[in-house]
Amino acid sequence: MPTANINGHSMYYETHGEGVPVLVQGGWGSFCHGGHGHLPRGLSDGYQAIIIDYRGLYDSDDDLSQESSIDMYADDAIQLLEHLGHTDGTHLIGLVGMGACIAQVMAIKRPDMVRSMMNMGAWSDATDPLFNEQIRLFLDVHREMGWEAFQRFVCMMSFRPDFYNENYERLLGPDGPWRELNGRLPAHERFIHACLNHNVTDQLGQIKCPTLVIHSHMDTVTSPRMTRPIQEGIPNAEGLDLLEVAHVVAGKEQKIEFCKIVLDWLARV
């Protein structure tokens, strides 16, 4: 798969499927390099799913002289879509964390480019004291105790207790979640800096595209306390409450339900 010179760095990206473009961005990780299997099942059957390596992950390099910000990552994504010729009509799916924040900024800066937006596990203002401390603590653990301790901590915070108890041996280890950050502390530090400085609450009213905000009620990090202000700030945004979902959609039944939500939303908008 190709790389492109985007916004002062070399960006690795992949496309899967054909049709209307859908840019899918997650949290502090990548769906590339075989990770596309974690995309909503069936997405690439009817759409062109576009996924990327954020700066500093795998095959995307970084310019460390440029201060990290959600705006910077949004400009990366905007310029990639321009590079691919998708100057209008792209659906944005932001799953759990930074990817959803990036989608917000893209919809604000380039409304002509965005057909719809889905936000999940996100925030529009990182100054909430509890959330702010949680995010800082994730980085402190990674920096002071190492990646393995960070992975244990973030997994315990991100999955439903029953799912974690049944699957912790599979979750933990070098092939488990957040493996992209193993050995990449500088990239994680830049992600955290960008996340902690994200505040677009006063700009949400500028977003005009159809928007769906998902509220995961078992999420202990980006709970409905953090996601409801996004829905309330975007004109005509829709909200969907998932009472049994934590920060990460996990387990066969939840994944089937979530895939249906995504595909039904895309078909409708």
C-alpha cells in the first residue's frame, strides 16, 4: 500500500473496497497492516474504506519540530483526501478517542468535504478534570512503568469487566490492543498533548453535516458525560445510547450490533 507526502510528513494509508469514501480513524492506534479486520464487518463491501497510520506509527514518519494538535492531525487527513481526489462527499467515522476529535475538526474546517460524521468515545473539551487526569495518567504509566503496564491499565479501563475477565490472557501481550504504541513513547506523548488541548465546544455549531453521536454507558473514560455535549452542540445531531457498551466494542454480539448501526447510518445519510 502507498505512502504520500502529506502536510510535511510521509503518511502511510490503505484503501479497502470501492464506492463512496469512508475515512475511519480510531484512537491511539492504526487499522492498517492487517488491522482492517477490526473495521465494521461489511464496510468495504459497499464503500471505499480509507485507513491511515497516524504520525509516528509504523510507516508514517513525523516532524517533531511541529507541535502536535488535533488540528495538525485533521490537516493530515484533509490533505490525504485531497491527494486521493475526494474533495467532497466523504463519510467520517471516528471510533473511540482521537479519531472522533479529528473528525470534528475536519467537519468544522472543511464542511464541503464531509458528507456525514459519526462520533463515538469522544469529547469536545478536554478540560473536564476527571477526564484530563485519566488521560495524563495513561501517559504517566507508559512513561514511568513501561508499555506493558500501560497496556494492562488501559485494557482494564476500556473493556467491560465480564469481557476482560474472559479474555485477559488474549488481550494482554505484544499482539494485543495498543500494540502500536509499544516502543513508540514519543508518538504517544504527541497524541496525549493533542488530545488534552482539544476544545471545540464553541465551534460545534459550525458543523452542518448529518452527525450521529454514540453514547456508551459503560465507558469509564469517555462516558456520556463527555459525549452528550457533542450532540448538544451540533445542530440537528442525532444521539444513540448503547447501555451495555464500554470504551471498546467487544464480543461477537456487540460487534454485530455495531456493524448494523454503522451500515444503517451510512445508507441513511
